[in-house]
Amino acid sequence: MENKDRNLYRLDELSDYKVAPDYSDVRGWKIVDADNRTIGTIDNLWVNKDMQRVVYLDVKADKTLIEDSQREVHENIADGNEKEFMYRDGDSHLIIPIGSVNINKDTKTVMASGIGYDTFRRTGRFNTQQRFDRNYERAVLRSYYPDNDPSVGYDADDDTFYSRKEFGNR
Amino acid sequence: MAEIKIEKKKPIWPWIIALLLIGAIVYYVFLREDQMQNPNRTEIENVTPADTIGN
């Protein structure tokens, strides 16, 4: 499924769109977990054109987080558990649903208070050359929220998927 | 829980057209004034009564 079928675009691809007034353009801001550990920097915003809002933050993962996860992969490969890990070298970007974060305008920091460093470390990443698909989005949600109810729009191929509470809908 | 809305940028061309239009109006008004003032600038020849008395 192409991104355009999901109405999903990077904001910088849409030259005729901008962040609405009264909302923060968080590109370039740091993102931290609940313990204030750096996850990375927000590189871009994934927006749903029909819904006219951001659905994911595109985060360039911090070098330390990548190194930590690579170390874990190597340890697991040594233990024969390599099937648990799907990502490749060079994959350095993560998506984080907008409803999972809080924005601090004063410190220009975004906090993912409900997701820990270890979860980010274990979540599959992508690289900017390859676009991610809906299956990757589902895998990310499963990784961040393993206990959340999967029934609401989880299998949807259309915008219904973004009506889940992880995207800021109650 | 954060929310970031996006909106379509307002196109710049209506402003360009408006500026051009204002420019055209201003130019037209001044040019017209100039053209209207030109006939008034024709000098009126003074004919003094002394010129006619001699005849």
C-alpha cells in the first residue's frame, strides 16, 4: 500500500502546507522518554492530508540508542535469538504516534512519557530511502502498546487506523 | 497528549495581483492628472493697454 493511499505524507513534501498557527512545529526538537533519556531528534512530521493533522513524529534515533540496540542484536545473535530482530544497519528512523507525546514549548522538548528507552531501543526502525508500510505501522504500535486493544481500526487499510487513541483520539 | 494541525498555505499570487492593481491605479491617476494639467500651462499673452493706445 502506497503512502498516498493512506494520505500519509512528510510535511516537507507538501510544499503548500504548513503547521497551523497556535501549534508547535517541533522539527529539530529533542525527544526524550519518561526518564529524560534522549531518544533522538524530530527530523520530520508525517501528516494525514485528509485529516489535516500530524499523525507521526519522524525521529532520527540518537546514536547511543542505535548503538545500544545493535549491541543487543549482536548479543541475541550470539545466543541464537536473532529472529526477534528485523532491522538492518543504516535504519536510523523511528515513528512515534503524535498522541503518545507531550510538547514543552518552553524547553523545545517533546516527551514520550508512556514509552521507555528500552521499548524504543527494541522497536524496528526504517531508513529515509525506504517508505514504511502499514505493517510497519502496526508493528510499531504493537511494540509501544502491547496491551492496547487492537480491535479499533487496527486492521484498517484506510484512515480509520488513525482514529485510534494512540493518535490523540479519545 | 499532543496535537499538531496543519493547514494549506495561503497563496501569494492574489497579493501580487492586488499590488500590481494598486500600482496601475496610482500610475493612471497621476498620469491623468499630468495630462489634465498640461492645457492649463499654456501661457496667456499679456496684452497691455499701452500697446493699443499708440494706434
